[in-house]
Amino acid sequence: TIGQEMEILKIKSDFVSSVSHEFKTPLTSIRSLMERLVDGKVRNPAKMDQYFAIIAQDTDRLTRLVSNLLDFSKIEEGKKEYSFADTDVARLAKEQVEAFKKDQVQAGPAIRLEIAGEIPTLRADADAVARALANLLGNAVKFTSAGKSIRVGLKSHGGNIVFDVEDEGIGIHPDEVGKVFEKFFQGRNAHDLSARGTGLGLTLVKHIAEAHGGRV
């Protein structure tokens, strides 16, 4: 019992530390850039555009983090509700891919979208599906270096709509594959890179998929 309590305390401590880090990094960046802009230290229009793009990128990152935390809290309390409607998932996928491309201020992996044939509308919660795809893409971008690629695939197969997010990043140890959807879990490769996260993104992806009668 003591061992279990110690493990829970460690998980909570690691989680708080990771969330704090996830918030602190973009907030520090936003504050630093805003101070330079407000103080009038940046006058070159191209440089100003670059600063604004970075601020927008960091703001989007914070928004996704907050949304993940709020959704996770609702799921844990059994209060998460989905609003289903006919959804153009092809358009949704295009919007997410374009958003991530737009956010890439610095050199990063190349992201491409491949849509196979006609994709029927899906009875889905558009915001939830977009968040699931954003979490998968966010992971792919975080763990894939510049010069490599990320492929987002979308197809209709056997009465289902299939999303694929495939990257050339650091990968996952074979003995950890079954754990990646567990809450708070982060693989050894991520720790080796010091690429911290909340360990909630893939947990939410799994919940969203299953809420739509699908699987991941």
C-alpha cells in the first residue's frame, strides 16, 4: 500500500512539473517578445511579422494545452459530453494540417496530407475530432526533427473513415507501445530528449475515438 501511494505521489509530482513546464515555456516566449515590441526595440516590419507569428504559435499551443486539461478533467469526472452532427472530415483534416504548417515559424518537419478518394461525411463532434488530430500532429511535430516528414492520411475503408498520422521521428520502444494511451505515460525516448509533456494527449485521442464508436 505504501509503495502504491508513493508511486501515485510521484506520478502527481511529475504531472504538475510537466504541466508547469508546458505552460512556462510559451508564456516566457510570449512575454519576452511582447516586451521587445512594446519597448519599440523592433522596427523592421519583417522581424515584427516573425515575432507576431511566434506569439500566435505559442498562443495556439497554450490553447491546446488548456483544452486538453479541461477535457481530461471532464472525462475523469464522467461529465464529458459530445455534440454529434454531420461533419466534413476532409475539410477538418485540411484545416488542421494547414494550421500546423502555418504555426511552423522555424524549420521543422514537412507535413503533407493525402486524401484517398471521396470521403463521406461523418456523424461526429467536429471540435473533438479536430482536437484528436491536433494531438496526434502535435506529438509528431514535437518528436520529428527538421528535414524529416509527417504524413497525414485520410481514407474511407470498410464503412469506416480512417485517419493515419505517420512520422519519421524518434519512435517508441516496442515494450512501451501498449502503454502510450495510458494517462500520464511518457516513453523513454521522450525522456531521453527531455521533451516533456502532460502525458494526456494520446489518452484523449483514445477516448474521443471510442466515443465515436471507433478505435485507435
